Amino acid sequence: MNPTDLKNIFEQLRTEANKVLVGLEEPFELLAVALFTGGHVLLEGVPGTAKTLMAKALAHMVQAKFTRVQFTPDLMPSDILGTSVFDVSTTQFHLKKGPVFTQLLLADEINRAPAKTQSALLEAMEEKQINLEGERHPLDAPFMVVATQNPIEYEGTYPLPEAQLDRFMFKVLVPYSPLDDEIEVLRRYHQGFDAHDLQAANLQPVLTAKQVVEIRESIKQIVVEEGILSYVAKIGVASRQSPDIVLGASTRATTHVLLAAKTFAALQGRNYVTPDDVKFVVPPVYRHRILLKPEAEIEGLDADSVIQRVLGSVEVPR
């Protein structure tokens, strides 16, 4: 597919998404970029801000198998991956597949499960496969994890370890709706909208899961000039040298910036990456990977404001 085709597809996705989502243009855009890049997304927002609805709508529009898992403190790795079950009739063990055998997995409130269960997703997210009792089981393509977490409630939660956070391409913030959007949401519910019935909302499929894989392949052809490669690398180095940051962006982070910028450029109908594409994807790629110094937090800085400082310190290529 050429960039013009991809732009048209992206516009169709946004048009359909607007049937069920209100005021979530940027979070949905980043979710789509991650899907077409092959990355995973961590959605952070208080309950009731349409995080689950956004993931369900995307899965519906690309006709991908969708599974939702509610993470709880007593959730075990086998509850996600599956387990071997003995069949008396055949006197053999067979695999009872867990919910990870899907295409879009929604890990709801992922930080409520203990680290052992969270880490069960690591291999699936990185390798697109799992190993159970010495046997390798590949996952269906495209495979994507969309995890949610509540930024406010910390009691009874287990913060995600750095290794797992680094597996997420984006951390997307889902804020409260502004007044006008809130009124529009109320108007839709008053008229009979049901978030649990996407068919009744006339949400139409746009792609197939197979086409998503084909789009991922076509995006690899997007042109990236040497100056852009240098720009992406310099931003990563600047984050590690920033006086506000203890832990800067990893090499995986800079790789994710490059890949996401290529996808974003393609979805805008271009076959080349610009510095603005890079600037757009850096905050969601970096915000969960950098660790601020206590002095910066005392100053009232957050990850996004420090990222903007880092971007401002790197010369933009012409």
C-alpha cells in the first residue's frame, strides 16, 4: 500500500471511531500508530474515561480477535498463558490456551497483579510467542497488548517494573473530557448509546487483521534521511545527559521513536519522515521510561515538561 492509501484508511478509522468516542482524537491516533507499528500501549487514566471502549472499538474496526483480562492480586501466570490439561480419553496432555492467545489483549488494571503475573506477558509482548513446558507456541499476528492503569489509586497495586515498562511502545494519557465533550457524551447516552453494543452504534469494520500485517510491511519502505536518524539519536543522548533526569531513554526507546515516526508519517500520506513526526511521538515513547531527579519533581516538573526541555535542547535538522 502507498502512503495515500494509508492516509485514506486512517481517515476511515478516525471517522468510524468518532461514532463511539468523543474527544479522544490523540489517544486513538497513538493507539492506531502503535497497532500499525507492531507496538504495545499503556493507557493511563482514571476509571470511566473510555479506555476499554477505545481498545474494543479499534479491535472491532480491524476485525481482530479481542480478549479482556481483569488483573487482580490473585491472578496467576497460568490464568493468562494457559496450562496443560490431562485428557483421560487419550491419556495425553493437551494445552488449554489462555486469553493471551488472541490478537488484541486488553490487560485491564495491569498494576493490580503481582510482578510474577505481570512478567508472564513479557515474552508474549517481546517475542510474540510463549513457552509452556518446553514447547514454543507462536501467537497470531497481529498481536498487541493494550494495558490500562489508574494513576491515582496506589493501595493494593504493584508498580510495573522498568523491564516491563520498556516493552510498551507508548504510554498514553487519557484525561477527563472538557465540558463540551462531556455534554456530547451525555447527549449520546440520552439518545440510547450503549458502550457494550458497538453493532448498535453502527461501528463498521475498516480493515482485516491480515491487512494490518500487510500495512506493517509497507511502512518499512518509508524514507528516513540521515539527518532524521541523527536527530532521533541526539534526543536519546540528550535525555541521558539532562540535569533533570536520573534515567534517560533506552536504545529500545530511540528505536521505538524511529519506527513510530515512520508509521505516523505514512498515516499522514507521506513517504518520508519529518522532524515534526519525531516530536509528536517522543513524549508518549519517553514518558514512562525516564526517571526524574527529586529536585525536578520538587520544582513541579513532570515527565512531559522535562521531555519538552530535552526536545528544545536538540537542534532540529533542516
